[in-house]
Amino acid sequence: MTRPGAGGPPMMRGPVEKARSFGPSVRRLLSLLLSYRGFMAVILVAIVVSVALTAVAPRVLGHATDLIFDGVIGRMLPAGLTKDEAVTGLRARGDETFADMVGSMNVIPGVGVDFAAVGRVLLIVLALYVGSAVLSWLAAYLLNIVVVGTIRGLRADVEDKVHRLPLRYYDTIPRGDLLSRVTNDLDNLSQSLQQTISQFLNSVLTVIALLAMMIWISPLLAVIAVLTVPLAFGATAFIAKRSKPHFMAQWSSTGKLNAQVEEAFTGHELVKAFGRQHEIEATFDERNDKLYESSWRAQFISGVIMPTIMFLGNLNYVAVAVVGGLRVASGSLSLGEVQAFIQYSRQFTQPLTQIGSMFNLMQSGVASAERIFDILDAEEESPDPVDPHTPADDHGLIAFDDVSFRYEPDTPLIENLSLVAEPGHMVAIVGPTGAGKTTLVNLIMRFYDVDAGRICVDGVDSRRMTRDDLRERIGMVLQDSWLFGGTIYDNIAYGDPTATRAEVMEAAMLSHVHHFVRTLPDGYDTVIDEEGGGVSAGERQLITIARAFLAKPTILILDEATSSVDTRTELLIQQAMANLRTDRTSFVIAHRLSTVRDADVIVVMEDGHIVEQGNHDQLLAAQGAYCRLYNSQFAGPVEAT
């Protein structure tokens, strides 16, 4: 593929981040989680009950403290007196503060601590905490099922979406960034959901439960404790708002860095051949520094939330302790109630601290979710027609009728092109780089749809056919001989998964694959990777031709299939392609004009237009564009000698 004005699709410089507000993205994530409504309902109930048990426990534990304190004070008072008589005696001695405190307590003068009652209370507290822990574990277990299932569904949706996206989409986003979105961002989202949902629900419900318990014990102390809440939320919102852009930049930089690394590793031989290692390293360092800068800022800014809330919580603790002590001394509250309240106040700041600390994870997860949603929201290929047409015949007649196409709206490429490829004929497409040759092939395959005019296959507009129906009739052999990880047999059989082994072997023989496969230790079971390791470039090309052979297409497209191989291998490939073209309509794109001299029709393209067409002899006699191309390849060296 080349630049837009040169016959190929455009490439953008990097991923475009489409910033969304935090709320809509969170609501969209919640809608995905709600596909597990039953599990979510159980999780919510379990968390609510767990939080309620945890909230009640300090109040019950405060009763144990009161029992102990009552026993201690009771042992200090003379035995045989009633509480009222003891209080009256204290007031007579002028000890009003102590008298008020004793009057508010359940003491029996001369009686010590009732350890049996204390033991019963402690067992109740233990039961409350155990029950809370079991329910919390159950909620975490079910939530893990929900999150993992949601991410699995989201990953499947992304995979399905990838196959529905037009080729134009892949031409506008670096492959490394796309891979980063469907791997790194999905993993980051999964971790964020697992670490935040349960904790967030637990923290919010804990705040509500503890607030209710504190109001029950002492409205005055509750007001003092609540004063820090708006300050904490205000600080959290202020800081989180400033961390969001940095998290977006962090994941954007991650995608760009992955794209650069993938590009450098894929073309490492070329990098070394041209001695551009230092330039690649400099680019890597620059993008790595940007990633470091955005990551550092995001983590630092969001990390300020927790110490800020802890500072406010410590101020609240001091105020509650002072005022609570005064209330105990005045007899307005018992020591156990103040102890429970102080415990509540400390627990009250803890969930606020957790909510604050979760915001960096939430911001990071939502930023990743938005990048995934960018893929899911991308414009898809136009749908296949509801009432598709199928050609009555299968001869391979291709007709371009006044076709116009452009990659960019303001950059014309192909204008008013008309061409007919007769069944069984070989149509060669030649021309300078950027003339629109590969674009013509993309239009036949409907990788792109024409802007005007139509392309007919055996008399039917290709847009009235389903893409599967159209592409089943077409076989392609590209300049880049892409193979899949697996055996040679599997790579050939990819052309027709229903083919028998005998049919695969026949395709291999016709394409001259069999003769070199016999020299391999494992023959057709030789395992190769996606880069074709273990076989040469020409042998890889022969395997792709065998794959096309096996598919038995009516229409054959050969795009620079011999441009990167040696002369001997080129001859083998040409023989294989000659066999493959038999009784098929074929389009051959070639820069080496020696490979197309026998074509039935040679189409010469320049700037998206057909400037000449005819056979080899006719075009040479015309002394036009084809003649100039031919002489530039063959006559030039002769004159030079």
C-alpha cells in the first residue's frame, strides 16, 4: 500500500484519542456487567449484609467495654449500697463529675466484672465478624465470575468487530496500537474491574452504615465526623479531574510505543541493513520518555488522594476523641459508646480513603475502556444486501462500468474507469507506482466500495452480492506471501478446509511445491511460523499459489507475485501461475513486463486512468506509455552497452 495520492490507502500518524466523559463510560461498563443480573443481585445482598454485620460489631463490642468498666467502677464503690445511695454519697463529698458518670452507668456497688457476660458478648462479636467475612468472600467469588465473564464477552465482541471492520480502518491505525487495545487495554480493564467494583460497593455501603450507627450513638459527634466528608470528596474530585487526561495520555503513549516496537522488530533486518539502529533507539527513547512522563504524572496526581484523605481523617479523630471524652465525663455517653464511636470514626475515614485510592485504578480502567469502545464504535463495512443476487453463470466476466473512487474525499484517485475482462482471459495491469493498480484489485474484492459506477461479476453488481459469495469466486496471490503458524499441509489446506489429502497433494504438485517439500525431513508435516521460517521466499510464494490452486477460484488475482524472488524460482512460479490461470479470468499486476507479455489484454494505468489497453504487440506499435515502460526495462541496458 502506498500514500493516498499514489494509489494506496492513507495512514495516520498515530491513534486518535476520542475523549469521553467519565460518567457515560462507567454507565456503559455497568450495562455490560448487568448481563449477569442474578449474580449481581446476590453480590449486592451479600455485601449489604456483610457491611451491616461489620457495622453492628463495634457497637456490641462497646457493650463489653461497658461491662468491664462497670465492674471496675463497681469494685471501687462500697458494697451494700444501691447505685443511687452511692451517687448521693459522691455528691455529698463534692465529687460531682464522678457522680454524674456513675449515675449514667449500670453499676452495682461492691460487684466486680461479670466475665461470663463479657464472654457472651465477645462470642457474639466473633460470630458477627465471621459471618461478615464469609459473605465478603462469597461476594468476591461471584464478582470474579461476573468480571471474567464480562471481559470474555467483551473480548469476543472485539474479535467479532475486528472481522466486520473495513480495510479502511486498518489503514488508518497502526497495527501495534490496535494490538495494544485488544490485549493490554482489555487486561487493564479486567484488573481495574476486579479491584474496584466490590471494594467500591463495600466502601460506599460502609460509609452509609457507619454514619447511621454514629448518628444513633451521638448526633453531635456524628456532625463533627461528617464535616470531613465534603472536604474529602471535594479533594478527591479536584485531584481525579486532573489525573484523567494523564491516564488517557498514558495509554495512548503505550499504544504508540507498542506500534513502534512492533514495527522495529518486524523490520529488524532492514533496520540493521541500513544502519538505522540509533534512529530507532532515539525514537523509542522519545516515546518511552513520553510514556514515563504521562505515567508518572497520572500516578503521582492520583496518589495524592490517599494522604489527603488520611490527613483529614486524623483531624476528625482528634476532634471526636476530645469531645467524646468530655461527654463521658459529663455522663452523657458511656465509655463503650465513645469507644464504639471512635472505632466508627476511624472506619468511616477508611472507606473514604479506599474510594480515593481506587480513583486512579478507575481512571486507568475507564481510559482503557474508552480505547476499546473506540473499536466497538468504529464504522463497520456496509451490510450485505437483504435480498442478495447470485450470478446465474460462473464464467468470471468482470466489467468496470464508469468507476470512480478516492481514499480521501478531496483527493481523486480513480475517475470514470471502464474495463471488461472476458472469461478465461488474462488481464495484465501495469503502470508506474501510485497509478492505482492495487486499488483496482481492492475494488474487485470489495475491500473498498466504489464511490460511483459499478463493478459487475457475470452481469451482477458486486454490491448486490454478499461478500462471502463474491470472495468465494476469487483467489488471490499477493506479493507478501503470508503464511500461518502450522505445517505446510495446513497452510495449503487453508484454501479449502474440506479438501482431501489427495486434492492438497495435487495442488502442491501443480504449483511445484511437491519437489522441494520432499527434501524436508518432515515433508508436508514440516512446521513453519507465520514468517515462513525454514523455507525460502520463493518457496513461501509457491505455497501461497498452491493454496489458491486448492480454492479453485473462477477469478484469479496475482499482485506482484514474483517481484521478490530469483529468476529460477520466478520461472517455477510463472509455470505454476500459468497452470492456475487455465480456464480462469485472471488479473495480473506486475512491474516486470516480461511476466505479462502473453496477456490477452494489457491495461496501462496512470493517475487512476486507463491510458492504453491492448496486447503486447499492439501497445509496442502504438509507441505510447506501455512502450516507454517496456523500453525503460529492456532497451535501456542495451543502449548502455
